[in-house]
Amino acid sequence: MRKIADSTVRRLSLYLRLLEEFAHEGVETVSSQALARRGGTTAPQVRKDLSFFGSFGMRGMGYRVPELVSRLRDILGLEREYVVVIVGAGKVGSALAQFREFASRGFNISAAYDHDPAKIGREWEGIAIRDVARLDRDLAARPADIAIVAVPAEGAQPVTDRLVAAGVRAILNFAPVPLAVPADVTVKHVNMVLELETLSYALRHR
Amino acid sequence: MRKIADSTVRRLSLYLRLLEEFAHEGVETVSSQALARRGGTTAPQVRKDLSFFGSFGMRGMGYRVPELVSRLRDILGLEREYVVVIVGAGKVGSALAQFREFASRGFNISAAYDHDPAKIGREWEGIAIRDVARLDRDLAARPADIAIVAVPAEGAQPVTDRLVAAGVRAILNFAPVPLAVPADVTVKHVNMVLELETLSYALRHR
DNA sequence: GGATGTGAATGTCTTCACAGCT
DNA sequence: AGCTGTGAAGACATTCACATCC
């Protein structure tokens, strides 16, 4: 399959959420127009995004909601569940571990890791905090699909190397440093300060 | 000033962080090449990004680190401090309120708001949780530059309307719904589930 | 020599317009 | 008539190449 833009994938994820909303409201059929309106985008954009993956609609009618939901779940890889580990049990790790939406979407957090003895052995909402020294052995026993890196800047690259060596191929990075990984590993970088800075830029330039 | 792409602004913010790192290491001068290497981008990209705002380097030499830091801080609007309110004192709001990097970057959280009586009156690390009913009056007395919306989906649009009416012109939205705002208000949407979904897409397509 | 700054070329994403199906 | 699906046009972003200056 040819390369799909990240922006397109993000919109597909948005469409899926909107469609589930429509389904919940009992709507059976939806037009690209209606989806676009609710998603803050345009109808041609919706159709183009979907057309990269096939023809899911009916001309003159629109899209059948349940069908499009399952198509999108399939495209996004959401028909299966994922094992997720969190590395770093600080503020960010803790907030993410307790985040209900993850589990309800099929992203199951198997454990959190830290090296602080005061935290090891405790648990948050059923998620155990384990010694980061055990990370490699644990992953050998129970591989993870996705890792969330929520450690301080210095520790991020070393722990990433260990995760990659253990077979993790997708990483959500909250540490404020770019991570170096092999080409077959995907990294998404999240940085709240940077988001606020884009807002301060917007406030300044008018 | 002509319109600058969001991707450019995000990179400027990245460059600033990297430059502060270089400064901390005692580096006085840096080339676009060196910045690019550390930031995971390319040298022409760095030069182009900067050139939208002026000529800050010295041919043959590179950029003087302290000067470029202050130029970037100026461009990004970081020479001043910002008053930030958080609406919604759940898991997300709490994690953000306790997030040290905000204050150290000049984003000062003045208060958090909720309507749960069990939370109102408590405080997190010196940040008071106040009754959301007081939001409008409080903002009239002490205007906020930026609001962080961390309430459930249903409540997001109504509270946004109140924030906008109270003069807030920049919003960081954690609620899983697009927010409608006037054209002079900037909204940044943050959604962790969506980030994980782009990772599951990446895992699925290879 | 070495590195910036930038117009031009290339590549990528979005928008448009309309043929084609229901 | 209504709405999708898509090739083509247009807008936008990135990369390149090189003139320019220290």
C-alpha cells in the first residue's frame, strides 16, 4: 500500500470517533458532508481520505455507519488488542496509567516500570509498578506491542534502546528529546510545553 | 507577517529547547548542520525556518547560541509570562496542574476549576481547585491568556463558550470533541488515544 | 573555506469539479 | 436528484543549489 500521510491517519481516527457517536445516536447512514461538518473538515477531504483505502460508500446515499466503523477499525488496526507498557512512574506515567480510555479502546497496560524503590511494588488501579531492572526479562516473557516512555530526558534513549532490543516496534515518547530508533520502529513524540508554545506563538502574532 | 506553517512553529520550539541544551553545555556557536543533527531534521530546513523571521546567523560561522535563543523566545512569544487556567480537575487536569515544566517556562497556572464539591477547596501543589460556577467572575477579575479544557466531552463546548466570552483567546483542548470558536481564538486539540491509534495504524501497515 | 540566506524546483497535501452510480 | 469516488489543479511545505558574505 502506498504511503498515507500522518494527517490522513489522524483524521481517520477522528472519523471513527464521530461515527461511533452517530451510531450511538441511532443514525444509520451518514454523508461525507455530515461527517465533515461534525469533524471540522470538508466533505471532499473525507471522501479523499477514505478513497485511499477503498470505496465504502453508496453513491446517492452516503456511508452505512456500522460498516464504515468496522472498516475504519480494520484500517487503523483496532480489531485486535495491544499490550502496552509504561516506563517511568512519575506524574505523566501515573496519569496515563489511570487513563480509562486506553483500556476501553483495546490498549491494555500490562505494567509500569520505575527505579524508585518507594514506588516499586505499589499499584495504580490494578496496574503494578515494577522494577525497571526487570523490564527486559518481563518483555521476553510477555512481549509488548507499544511502549510509553515517560522518563526524564537523560534516561529516554537508553530505555528506548532496551525496548527496541526487546522487540517493541511502536513508542509514544513523552520525554523532551528526539529518540533514535531503527527504521522499522515508529515513534510519536508528545510534548505539552511545545503545545503551549504554539499557543503563545499564536497569541503573539496578530 | 505572512502565515507560518504550524510545522514550522513546532520546529522553532524544538530548536529553542536544543539551543538551551547547547548553551547549558557551554557551546557558543552552532551551525544549522549541528542543530539539525540533534533535532532530527535537515540543515536547509533549519535555515529556511529561521529565514521566515530574519537573518540571525553569521555566514561562515553559524549562529551565536545566546542570541538565537533570545530571538526564538521573542518569536514564540516567550519573553512574557502567561496566566493559564485549567477547567476540569479530573485525572488529566490534575496531572497537568502538577506539571512543573509549565511554570518553569512561564506558563503560570492560576487555578483549576471543577464542579465536584469533593474537590472544590482542595489544592494541588499550591494550585487551588475552585468552583467552576465562579469561573466567569474570576476571569473578569483576573483574565487568563490560555485555558486548558480537561472536562468530559459533553461539557467542553459550553465551558469553551464561557471562556471565549471571558476573553480567553487560546485553548488547549483535551476533550475528545472538536470545539467551535470564533476565528480570533486558537484551539490546539490533544488526544492520547488518537496518538496510540496512529501507532496501531503503523504496526498494522507493514 | 565555511556556513548562511533564499529563489527555484520538487514533492506532498488539499481542494475542486465532474463523471458515474443509486 | 443526491452523493460518492477520483483525476487534475492548486496550495503549501520541503529540498536543493548556489550566490553571498565572514
